[in-house]
Amino acid sequence: MIKLTDKLYTSTEVASILGVSLRSVYRYLEENRLTAEVKTATGRHRFTRQDILNFLYPGGVLDEREANEAPRKYGPTTESVRREEVEERRESRPQEPSSEESVDWLSKFRAAAEKFKATEEDVQEEEPVEPRVEREPVQPVEQAEAYPKTQKDDYETIGFAGYGEEADVEKSNTMFYYRSSLGGLKDIAQSIDKNSRESQLDYAFTLNAGLSLYKPIKPFSLLHSYVRSADQQYFEKLLMLSPSDKENAQLCLMISDDSKVYATREELHGLYVVSKSVLLKDIEKFGSDELKGDAESIL
């Protein structure tokens, strides 16, 4: 059995694993011989390890001992697939070991950002972009059912859009707290940035993470990042997130469909951060007294 990492694969990576052309992968999708569990907001397909194994082994996978054997290169089993042109397999980029970072994570972000810029591919894969389907607005009541809240943490999940203006129901912001299986804050932030750029999705750091990109501050243990509501499920799968209470969380996704948040963001040290005006309002509304003091001296 071929050994695959438990992550989301692009169509190009799947074509390389199967030993066929990218056009063949699209044909398998149309014929329902291959399925993609995740589709991004821009219409790009993302395949899980199980999607690929279901295609290669329709009769079931081998036992665990055989699954741990060294990876071998397999081609598709049908005669029509054997005639497809075999493309060169790309080398898998080894991931850095996960480790919880408690101090000086900003300097590691900067170094990692330079590394990603130097190794970024010159040509992006070409995939057909399907029209974006309008989603029905999610009512606040449904959000409360998915993530029950207590009286103690009501303030953590109420809408806070508008900054003084009446909030639009479809553009209201909600905060969700998680822990990630990726590792420490550095690993989470790098993954958000790298995959957002590859999938052309919007994000922007704020509060402690955002202020630290302007100037180093005291160590902290929780990242706050804005993302769009349509991309929340994508980030939950990609970052391997599980819901958590605020005290033990590593990441807070602040859901916002307000285009101004992303249109006015800035890029600092290879990462995106909200504008100074948005950052100041977030800190004033949600930050600690110590963070407010830091903001006054930095911004």
C-alpha cells in the first residue's frame, strides 16, 4: 500500500501520486471514479488521504503493518489509465517538527516567511474555477447551537461588527476558539499564511498577534485571525482544529465578511495584519489593559 501523509492534496499532487496527467484527474472527477472531500471557496478541489486510497484500492486497504512499508510508486489499474502519460513525481517537502513556542515566536515567523518567499513556485496550478454559489446567511441562532456558550463566556461569541454602526446580520463577526493538532503558534500561523496564499483566501491577524507584527511584545499563547464565513470549514480541516474554551485555546477565528477588513490589511514580515485603525479598535474592545498600554506606545 502506498504511504500517504494525512493532509489535503491539490489536484496536481494527486496526478503525480496516481502517475497520470492533470486532465485525467479531472476526467475521473467527472466520471465519479474519484471524489474530492473539500472544495475551496474559489472552486479548487482538495483531496484527503482517504479519497486517494479509495481510488487506488476500491476493494479496501491493506493491514496496518503493510501500510507502514516504504512508499512505492503505483499506477492506475485500468488499461485506459495505463496509456496515460506518466508525469514526474514531485518531491514532498518535509514539514518542520511541531513544537509549542512560548517566547520569541515573531522572529521565527519572519525567518519562515523569508523561506516561503524564496521557495514559492513560479507557476500556479491551473484548475477550472467554478462559479461561487451564493450561500444562505447563517442565522445567529444556528451558530449558538453549533457552539453552545455559557453565561460566563457570552461576551466571547456575540456579534461585534460595525464599530459603532448597526451590524448587518450577514456580515456580523463571531469568535470561535480552537486547539490545533499542528503544534505551536508558529506552525499554526505559518500554515494559515501559506495555504491562504495558495488557495487565494483572505485572512488578517489582529490583537496580540497583529500588534506583535508592528513591534515585539511580551509572549502570548493565543492567535486571533479574521477569516471569511465561507472559509471557516476549510481552515478547520486544514489546521486540524478542535473546539476549545478561551483559556486553553491556541487560535481564535474571528469570522467577518466585511471586505474593508481585508482591503485595508497590511503585509508585515511576510504575514497579513489588519490596518492600524482596525487593530486599535479591536484592542480597545477586546484587549487587556496591558495590551492597550503596549498599543498606545507602538501605534
